[in-house]
Amino acid sequence: LKQSAPSRVFLLVGNRDLNKLRFTSELSEDDLARPPAEIAPPHWDPHAPTLSQYLCDIADSKHREKDAATAKNAKDSVRGTHHAVDAGTATNSNDNPNDNANDKVHTDPTDKGAQSAAAAAASVDCAAERLRYMYKHTLGCPNTFELWRSELALISGRDRDAVTDAEVVSATLRSVQPGGDLHNYLMHADVAVRLGHTLFVHGAVDAKTMQFVPDDETAFCLPEEPQPGHFVPDVDDWTSALNSLLRRGLAAHAANPTWNAARTRRGGEVLLALQNRDAVSGRSIVSNCYCDGGVIDTAAAAATRAAAEKLPLANPKSFRNYCSNARDQKVAAWLKGAGVRRVVVGHKPSGDCAAVLSHKYTGVEVVSADTSYS
């Protein structure tokens, strides 16, 4: 659609779109060869388990399934023995069918208890489980792996069960590389789009994001202090600078999709940082948000924002639960000075319909239009 009507159709990059660029490095052969214990958890989610913890849970679940299957088979065997006795089959007077069943129903104590956590994790470690972990605990989309399987089944005309985990992993990796569907989307998308009096971004235009453009060398990390960038005073020049950053980041990712030798940098890392509040110290035009539970600028949001603003600016964690001030007069004045009268965003779901802040408060209407169905 974008290719057929490029001047009439506009696409925006979202946080998950950019975050998926991690796949090429974190699912590379070199990274898959690293012990799970060496893989750090997502720095932006203190509640997420480590990869090792996740794999140990998977291993434990598989052991439980195995034990349950063993118990069921033994129970079925006991039933069969009883049927044989009832049918008049000769048995030794010292043979007790239930004793035989007890011989069969047992759990090898070395299966789980004697294994180290590292061995348990390694027993189920594979590209598919790492991808499931990434979807569930670093991207917030736990069903995507199986949705991929369904899509591949539809495309190939097969049953879902015929699509292997390896095919899902392969398709996922292809999607973020040149020629892949997601990569093509990103190549045709923008960080910010202005159409007449309306400015479209994924996150929020606020006092921290306005005019700010991250440096090309911005790292995807939990920084000790705010990482550098520059400020572009003109609204149109600012949107152009953000979109140029996107193009450069995609080119860098295509050129170096995996880690460097020290595993400290990878191509396109600035785009991973761009969508991560922690990495840019609350200055993410992609992931900042106005929406607070379906409405904009509530008393609860204002209280959370006030508390966050009292925290040290050098602390990148200060803005994790921060909702931007849609009534900020300084931001509105900057936008109005360039002729912008409306800002349309997505990112945080607002319920069954868009959440709207009337222009009467600042002269700039704010529309948060992520309805969870788009």
C-alpha cells in the first residue's frame, strides 16, 4: 500500500518494531553458543526472569510432564493386570499386581534435584526457547511465536503441527533482515510524520522529547548518565533529523547485524535505544506516552510525573512509569509556533476508542489512538 501510494500512506515505527532488530544478534550462532547464565536479563524490566531462570522453569515443566506420563502409563498397566486376573489368568500367589505397579511408578531423584541449574537450563536451551523467552519477557508479546506458526501454516497450506520450531525461528530472523517483511516495513516507515497541522509519532511529544535527537553512537543499555544527543529547534527539521537517524540506523544494522567481538556493540544499536526509555533517560519519542488507563492527563498521572521529576536526572530508571504532560504550555507553544495544532500518537492502549485531550487547554489537540485492535 505504501509503495503504491507513497505520498498518501505513511507508516510509523513502534517500540516492538525496533526492538525486534535484536533478533539477529541475540539469536546468532555465536550468541546461541554462550551459556544461558551469561545472558543478562532485560535492563528495562526488573521483574523479568533471566534466561537461565526461564529455561530452568521449562526444564522443570518437561520433567513434570514426563513424570505425569510415567504415572499414567503405570496406572494403565495396573488396570490391564487386574483385567487379566479377572479373566482367570494364572498368577503366582506371591505376585501382587499393585506391587508391580509400585515398581514402575517412580521418579529418578537425579532427574531434577541432582542437576545443577546450569545443566537444567542447558538441557532445553535452543534457538526456539530463546526466541520464546524474548517474545514473552523482553517484548511483551507471549503469543507471537505460535502466531508465526499459524501464519506459516496458512502460507504453506499445511496443518499448524507440521510447522516446526526451526521454521518459526528461521522466518523470524528473515523478517528483520534486508528483504524481510519487517525490514521492508521499517525501510518505508518514519519516526515522525507531519501532515498539514497534524504531527504523528508513536510515543509523545513532551518537554523531554521535543527537539531531541539521540547521537548515532547511543548504546542500548542502562547508562550511568544521560547519553549525548543534539537539539533541533525547528519542528520540521527535527522530524527530518529523526527520520534520517532511522535510515542510518537501519543501514548500520544491515551492515553489522551481529555483535562485535567484545559483544559490546551491534549495528543499529541507536534504534534499540531510541525505543527504550532507560537508554535515552526518558527522552524516547517512540516509547514515552500520554495515555494513563484510557484517558489523558489524570490526577494519578500528574502525581506519578511529579514524583518522577523529583528523582535524580542521572537515574535512567526515573521515567519508567512516567506519563507525559499533554498540557505542557511550553511544548504547545513550540508546536503552535510551527503551525502544528494536533498531535496523534499510539503506543499505550486507550481502550475501545481514542483518548482525546481538547485543544482548549493548550491550543494543541492530543489524540492517543492505540485501541489495542490496530
